[in-house]
Amino acid sequence: MQDGSLRAYPLREEGLSVGALKDYWYLNVHDNDNGQIRGICCSHDEGCLITCGGDGNIFTFDFLSEEELPKEIKVTIPPPRRGLEKEKATEDIKDPDAYTIEKFKQKKEYERKMKEAEEKKNKKREELSALRQDFVFLLQKNQELPKHMQLHREEFEMDRRIFEELDRQTLQRIQLVQKQLAWEHEKQFIGLQKLQTQFRDSLEFTLTVHAIQSNHQISSYSLLSVSEKYTQDKKQEDSKGAVLKEKWTALKEAEQAEEEISRETSPVHRAFGNESERLKTPEVQKPTTRYIESRRQKIRRLVEKYDALKAKIMKRRAEWHELYKNKPRHNHENSKDAEEIKEARENIGCYRLKSATNYTLTENERISTEKKMMQLAILEDLIHEMKVNMNKEIVSLRDLKVSTIDEIKSLVKEVKSIQANLDVSEHLPIPPIPQLHPDEVPEKIVECNSDVLLRFKEEQEAKAKLEEPLEGCLSSRAFRHVFLQTPPVEEGDPVAQAGDASAVVTEEQKAFEMEKVEPTEMELEILKREKIKNLYLQEALIKKINTLVINFNAELRLLRHKKLKMDVQMKSADLRCITCCEELLILKKLEIHEDLLEEKICALISKQEDIHSKLKSYLAQMEDRKCEIVMLEEREKALYASFEASLGENNEFVDVLTDILKKEVEFVEKEEVGREAGEQNDNEEEDDKKPDVKTDEENCGSESIVFDDSVCPEGCSEDLFLNTIQLRQQRIGIEKALEEEKKVAAVLKKEYNALAIKAKEIETSLDTTSRELDAFQWEKLHKLNELDVVVPLRLHQVQCLVDGELPHDFSQTLVFTNQSLQYLQKRIVDLRNEKVMQREIHKKAKEQHKQLLQDKKEMEMEIQELEERCNNLMMEKFGRLVDFEAVQVHSVNIPMEQMKVRIMEKEYEHFMELKEWEERIVDLQHQLTKLTRENTSKLHQLNRFCHEKHQLETELESLTTGQGGDFEGTRSADIKETARLESQLTHMTCEVALLREEIS
């Protein structure tokens, strides 16, 4: 039809008639506007009708037989309603958010389309599941075939490239989506991490582990974070008490420090070492003869022998010195024992009752706020650590349960696979698989995934829609009810589907199963063995499952028992924390006064250290001044000695010069005195630069004689007078410096005495303050002892019974821990044993002392006899007593031997130098001989020239006598040349004479 509808008329066998076309089925499947039917035909088996419309859709319809036709249902028309006029009129919908009829129809149409789509999807899923089942059936049939007839899995694939292309496209799409969502994913991931860090990580879940087949359970501790103020106080390494203790120990160490004696090395060995180094320098290192080298080696061996002998003597003396030094006195006490006693008195503590008035506290036992806070922090840390360890054990037990459940599941699976091969009557009951309780995995409460988020979103949307106002229209209410319902999912349970699939497969297997042949005896035997094996495996696996359950329950009970004991300890620790807090409050109140006392002690100790350092510096300065005074006195003595030496013997001006030397005048500098002496020597300007003389009377008793010390006495040597003047100036300078040094020494001594008095006062005040601090510590301890401490006890721990009953008043009782009580009881026995042992040691020491005294007397007598015999032998042999150590030390004069070697080296050096000069003289003689020969040859040549010249002159004279005037000028030139040569010859002769003198 033009509107895309389809009419189907049922035809009867009687034939066509107008009445037969009365009934028909009307179907509108194609589009009303563009769905005109263009083609219609039947299938080849005439079971379906196929239509093709202009909208591009093709529909198929199944033909139904007459048996399948639904029976005609008569519709009964209800009668009209009565009383409509009395009913209230329907109120109009005024809510703007309410659904209109149009919207309702649109939503209904949308729901219809969605329902049809879902039905189509379900049909396709059913077809796919049927195809999968067929494929599985084929695979099973393929497996049943012999191996040579079986097809490989790859042969079932039509085209491998199709799957590869699909996988590649899928991977590309996944990568593209990941790239598109990378930034958003990272942003959301960071936000999730922040939320988890802020909210989830700070949570501490309480974990409860349940037993598998009993009601036992164990829960973890709820942990609290440790207080920060205690941890900060714990991190502080130094406290006030530690600083005070360090100062006290430093003061004691400074007082008890011992000076170490440094031993000097042998001076002779050092001198020889320096000499050998000097000889090895490149300046002196020259070739030496074998004899000098042997002498040097001999001297070295002598020096080594001498050093070894001297070292042996010094070692023996040091041993004797150490022996005499370690010799105990009559009232000697062992220093080690004294130190141990002192340390025990300081650190062993007081075993009196803490409430006693004479109870004393050591420095280590003194309680301060820092120590108590540290103790409280350590206690909290220990509690926290023990709870954390217990929680870790509980978590490990939970993990053990998880692994046990997984193992039980695998074992149950194996049991079921074994029971599949057994008869139902032979099946043993399988133990139930334990499940995890929700409180065993509390961390899953805060875990979220996509399913949880989607479920939460649906719940929120459902709540939001439920809160919307209800509409008056029934149709809208029905629509809203339908719209809010979750779309029905018609997919079956996967387990049921798997069961159906297996049922189908088994049915098909039965359908295709071939007729079985009766088994042979061998096959029956094999089946029997397999049955026995399966029965054994079934029983073993079930036993293993039960063993796993029993072991886990035993582990849980053990850990539960351990936790119960730990609960008692934690309760005691909590009570101890409460006591520590109360003690801390008391200490906080008393802290101010204690700090004042400690600061006062610290200030006094620092003052005492400063005063001690000043006293040491003053002592050093006083020692320096004493040394300076001694040096000045020695200089003064040396000056008078030099004056007496300059006077000589029987000098008639002794008194005058002595008076001049001892006369008091103003001190003049050395440069001025020297200038004055130079001016007196030149006798110029004597009156201008005279020293200022004080009008003092003479010290020698010659008060009536007045003389001028600026003028030299008559008959006295002027040099002696000037020397006396210079010595007087030196004496005055020395006396002046000596007076200044004495004044400075007196001032230093005065200041030292004042500081010593001040140090005593500070020491007295320090002792007083220390006693005040001790009294305050006792008072603080007394207040702490007044606190009530909770001690949980059992009846068997109470041993102070009165007539077999518990006393009404426990004020006179003491509470001990078992460990301390056992220690005290053991200590009593140890002290008794130690007392017996010390008596035996004392007895043995007495006997040893008597034996040592007797041995000492015998050794002294033997030493005396040996000394007398040695002295007699020395008198017989040498005629006098000889010191053999001195003889051994001075047996060889090593410096003299060294000087001999040096003399030999110098002689050798001089010999080599003389040899070099002789070689040089021989070279010079050869040169002189050579020069002499050259001069002689030149003289012979000159003589020959002279003879030739004389011959030529005679020939000329003989040839022409009248032409002599013409050659007169030439003759004068020859005469000059001859004179020059003669002077040169004379000069060379003088040089030769000089060289001969030098050679001789």
C-alpha cells in the first residue's frame, strides 16, 4: 500500500468470495511517508513473506498454520459508568515541570524503540550463543577424533588477516582515545591521589580476623598518632642536666690531669746524624779512598754500638725508676680499688627507703622535666611500636587466611574433578569453602572503581528523581514509574548459560555417540586402579583441606592468646603513662626553682673556670717575671765581674772608679753615651754635652772628697774611665729594669692572692648551692613519692599476710617486681659468697705478704754480699772503685774519631787540589816551551834577514858608491824597523823571565 502498510487475508479452501476478504491482518512496518512497498514475494519454501519498501527496509514475516492461529477473543464492552455527575472534576496540572501529553507520547515512543532494540540485541546474542555452542560442539567432536584426523585450531579460522586487522584497528582506537584522554586522566589521577592522601591515608582501620569453623576472632589495635611535643623533646640531644654534668666532669678532669714526661733522644746520635747528613751533601760529596770509607764505617759501627749500649743503660735506669716509682708506700691504697669505690658511691645509688630523710640521689637518678618527658615519649613509642607489630601480625594472619581460602578453592576444584570420575555413592562430603567477612577487609570500604562510581551515580539520580513532585495524571505516574525502573536485562546468568551449554553439548554428544563395546579385562583392571587412585586422592585432598583449616585456627588461637597477654601489658603501660603525666605536672611546678639553682651553679662553675684560667695566667706571668729578675741579677753580677777584670790587679784608681760606677745619675741612652765618649776622645765641646749629675753623697764613706765624674782623673787611663762610664750607665739601666720587674711581680702577686680568695669564696658558694640543689631534689622526690601508683596484683602475689589473711592496711608494705625481688634474693647469696671469697683472698694475701717480706730480707742480704764481693774484686784489680757504666759510655771518643776522619778528608782534598795545580803547571810549561821555540825560530829568521840585508847593502855599496845619498831615506827606515824588533824581543825576554820565576 502507499502508506507502507501490509494486509494479509486468510483464504479458505471453499474458494474466493466477498465474505472471505472480510477478515485480515493489518501491519504497518514501513515508513508512513516514504515507505511505499515496492516489492513483495514469498520464500522458496513458502514459509516466509518478504517485503521491500521505499524507505530502504526489508522485512520478513512468518506464515502461521491454522493450528497456530490465535483463537478469537470476544471483546465485552463495559456498560457506561454511573454517578459521573457526582464525581469531582479532574484538576488541571499546574506544575510547569510536569510531563505534557506530547512529552509523554515521545517518551513512550522512545521506550518502545529502546525495547525493540533490546529485543533485537537479545536475539542477536542468542544467535551468537547458538553459533558458539555449535563451534564448541565441533571442537569437541574434533577432539574425539584420532590425532591424525584432528584439525588444527588454525584451520577453523576462515581468514587470519581479518582478526589481525580488527586487532590493529582496535589498538589504534585505544591509543587514540588514550592520547585524547591523557591530560584529563593525569589530572583526575593527581586529584585522586590528593584525596587519598588527605582522607584515606590518615585512616587507620580496625581489622578483625575470624576463625573458619569456630567463633574465635581477633581484632587489631586502633592506633593513635604519637604526640609531637614529646617527639620534639626526645630529639633534643643536650639538656641542662647533661651540660651541668659535662662541666663537673671537665672540672674534675682538669684538676686530676697528670703531666707527661717527654724523653729526649740521644744527643750523640743526633750529632752524628747531622754530621753524616752534612757529609752527604753534594758540596762535600767527593770521591774518597777506601781507607777513609772503612774508617767512616768503623766510626758508624762504634756510634751504633755506643747508642745501643747507652739505650740499654737508659732502659735499665728507666725500668729501675719505674720500679721505684711504682713501689707502694706503707699507707698505700690501690688506685684502681679507690676509683671503683668512688664510682660505686657515685653511681650505685641508695638502698634506703625513698621516704627516709637520709636518702641520697646520684646525678644519674635525679629526675627533671626533660628526663620525664623523654621517659614518657619513650613509653609512648614503645606502646605504639608494640601495637604496630601486633597489627602487622594480625594482617599477616589475614593474608594467611586469604591464601588458605585460595588453596582450599583449588583443592575443592580438584576434588570435584576427581568426583566426576567416581560414582555418586562413593562421593565424600566436600568441606565448605570459607568466605572473608566484611570486617576482615575494611580497606575495601574506601576503595572505588568504575562499577562503584556508576552505581553511586544511578543511586543519586534515582534519589533526585524520587524527590520530584508527583504528577496528578495516572498516565504520567505510570510513565514515571516505568522510566525510573532499570532497563531489564534479559541476559541469563553466565553459570546457567554455561550449564545449558554443557547440557546441549552432552545431548549432542549422546546423539552422536557411537555404540560402545564391552571393556576387556585389561581395561577393567585399569579402571579399577584409577578408581582406587581417585578414592585415595579424594580422601587425601579432603584431609589436606581440614588440615589447612585446623592450622589456621591454631594460629589464630595462639595469636589471640598472645594479644590477651599484650592487652594486660598495654593496660599497665597506660596506667604508667597516667602516672608519668601526674609526675610531669609536679615537675613543671618545681621546674622554675630548679632552673634557677642550676643556672646559679652553671654561672658559678663558669666563674670558677675563668678564675682558674686567670690564676694559671698569673702564675705563668709571675714565673716569667722571676726568670727576668734572675736574668737581670746575673747581668748585674756579670757587669761587676767585667768591671773588676778591666781594673786588673793593684790599680791605684780602684776606689775612684768604683765610686764613679756606683754613683747615682740619670739614665742616658746607649747612643748618647757613645756620642759623648766620641766627643771626649776628640776633646771638642766637652762642656756642651755633659750628663746631668745628681748631687748624691758617695756610698763608700769618702763624703768629704768631692770630684767631678765628667773629667778623667789625672794619671788614669782614659779608656778605662770611658769603660767605667759605660758600665755605670748599663748598671743604672739594669737596676731600673730590675726595680720595674719587682714592682710588676708584686702587683701580680697581689692580684693572684685576691683571685685566690675569690676562688675560695666561689667554691664555698658552689658547695652551698649544690647542697641546696640536693635538698631540693630530695624534696622533689618526696613529692613524687606521695603520688598513688596503680599496681595490678593477683592474690598469690600478696605475701604480707597477717594470720593467713590479707591485712587491712597496706601502708607499711613494699611492692617489688618479680625480677627485682629475685635479683635481691640472688644478691644476698652472691654477697655471702663474695664475703667468703674475700676472706680467703685476704688470708692468702697475708700469707703472701709474709713470704714476700722473708724473700725481701734474703734478697737484701744476697745483694749486700754481692756488692762487697764486687768492691773487693775492683780494689784488687784496679786499686779503686770504678763506675763501669761510665767506662762503657766513654770507652771511645767519638768526636775525636770524627775529627780524624774529617782531617783525612781534608788532606785528601788538598792532595787532589795540589795534583790539579801540578797538572796545570805542566800544561803551562808545555805552552812556554812552545812559545820559546816559536820565538827562537823567529829570531833565526830575523838573523837570516839581517845577514841578507847586510850582504845586499855591501853589494850596493860595492856597485855604486855615488848613489848612497839616494838610499839614505831607506836606510833610516830599516834602522827604525830594527829598533822596533829589538824592543819587542826585549819585551818577550822579560815575559819569559817572569814565567820562569813563577814556575820556580
